[in-house]
Amino acid sequence: MSNSLSTMKLRETIDQVPRFALAHLPTPLEPLQNLSKELGGPTIWIKRDDCTGLAFGGNKTRHNEFLLGAALDEGADYFVWGAGVQSNNCRQTVAACVKAGIPIHLVLSRAHLDGPVETQGNLLLDQLMGASIEFVDAPVGPELDVIIADRAEQLRQKGHRPFFWNRNPVVQIAAISYVECAVEIAEQCQHEQIDPAAVYVSSCGSTGSGLALGAAALGMSCPVKNIAPLTWPWNTATDMAEVASDVAKRLSIPHRLASEDLDVSEDYIAPGYGTPGPDCLEAMQLVARTESIFLDPIYSGKAMAGLIDHIRRGDYSSEEDVVFVHTGGTPVLFAMNEALAEAFPRRECPFGG
Ligand SMILES: Cc1ncc(COP(=O)(O)O)c(C=O)c1O
């Protein structure tokens, strides 16, 4: 007997979880007619999670609805968060804290920078929204997490109740939001009368884990194809399956995922995390010049490069539909302006100027 849930039942289950409203939902699902025609393959539908509505949008707006919900539920009065200087996650968490009226301190790693810290892109927005910020040399990962936990402890000693970046609980709580995104995709595909052959997303964490769980719980037939932006020191598919199963336990639904249920590709990371390769730059330019949609050079550009490659190698027919989830990241375009200006030179002036 099938243990699939209806979209209504899964929504009801998610509605039991503490939540703080931040996002414009549902985000649109739109056909990319020009891009699909240009590639000559399936109809590509874009799920506009770059338009979640808060502080330039992105997948973390969804995540933060549940993270703020959890924090407020436990009486938190301070956030301590951290990642790289140009973190979309930090920008979105600052924005969520501003909306909730909670102060936030950021611990930002400058370990990967070649030169000085430049106040551009996400960092500029963090400053504008009023976060307190400290820069550290520790790389993103366990060393940075220790500093974040220390700052939280100092706040606790001063009588605060901090909610801080702590990978395990945070990744699970955030993933709940993408179970709901899967519900939206299922509802919108039904409305459009399409049955997609695949859903593509840039993820190796909460976003893809939640989508995979949502798709499994709803009995969706298509795979969620996670195009990983980086390689973790651990097995990504195993970790994402564990996150999905832990989320299912939190939601009291019976579905459990194993690593073989997670479709993860690490083929589009080159030349490395945070640096776009020629395929990513081509994808960014093609989508901008056919659809006026901006992909970012670290996440969504690489995921689109993966989808384009799969289309070009003939994985889908022109009769089929595929969904691409745009996870945001736009402010990084401005932080990487020099490298990107070189990649996308100005078109020749038709007037000889
Ligand atoms: C724009 C963008 N897309 C995708 C991701 C990946 O999300 P996840 O960590 O849920 O895999 C991130 C993570 O920072 C991001 O900033």
C-alpha cells in the first residue's frame, strides 16, 4: 500500500511547526520559453525562490521562517551566526532578525580572501541592516563554529538567550521549509498540467534534503537532482538522507530516505567552491540574455550549468518538462564584479564609441 501523503495533508503537518512569516509564498513557477527554445530540449520551468521577497530573496528566506520560529519558541533574544564574508545565509539571517526585532552578531571568515575585506555585496547589506560584525581568520567549518559557540556563551553569561549557528539542528529545521517547497511545486505542476521529468537545484544541504523528503512523501515520480556547489569532508548523499529522515521524524511522518534515494552530482563544482568555471559563466550569460534572470556564480549558475549539460547530452526530449529551483544569491554578483566584468565584456558599440 502506498504511504504517499496528499499536498493538503503534508501542508497540515508542516503547519504544526513553529514559524515566523517572512517569505512571499508560493514563489512563481514560470516557463523559460526563450531559454528552452535556445537549448532545443525540454521546457524548462523556473521556481523563483530568488523572489522569496526578503532582502534580495533566496532559499534562506524559507529556511529562516522555521529557524526564527524555533528561536522565538525557545525565547531567544540574540542571534549569533557566521560563515564566509559573502555569505547569503548570513545576509538572509540578518534580514530575518531585523524583521523579528532580534539583534544579531556575525562572525565572518576572511580565510579564503586574497586581499582585504571589501564592503560589497552581502557584506554591505549586512552592515546596512545593522548587524554587529567581526572578521576572523578561522576557515568556515569546525574552527569557525567554535568561535560562534564561544560568542553565544559570552552572551549567555551576560543574561541573554542566544540562538546560534549549530549545524545539526539548524540544517534539520531549515529543511522543513523545502518540504513545503516540494508541496508548492507539486501543486503548481498539477495546475499547469505538467509532470516534470526532474527537479534541479543547487544544494548539498537543507534545501535538497527537504525537497527530496517532500517529493518522497508526496509520491512524486521525478528525481530531485542536487547539483552540489562543494564537496563536504563527509559523504553528501548519506548526510542529506540522514537530514531528510530526521526531518521526517520531526514532522511525525513515516518516510525515511537512504543515501541511494538522494541524487547528488559533484560534476559541476570545478574549478572549486566559490569560483565559477566557463560552463557556469556561460549558463549565467545565457539565462541573463534570454530571460533577464540573474544566476549567481557560486550556486545557481553551477546548477544551471548542470541542467544545460544534461540537456545537451540528450537526457530529455523536447516533449518533456523539467523544473529548475533558483535559490538566489544575486548580491554576490556585485562582490565579484571585477572577475565577472572580465567574463562578460561590454558588447561592441554599434556607433563606434
Ligand atoms: C544561493 C544559494 N543557493 C544554494 C545554496 C545551498 O543551500 P543548502 O545549504 O541548503 O544546500 C546556498 C547556500 O548557502 C545559497 O546561498
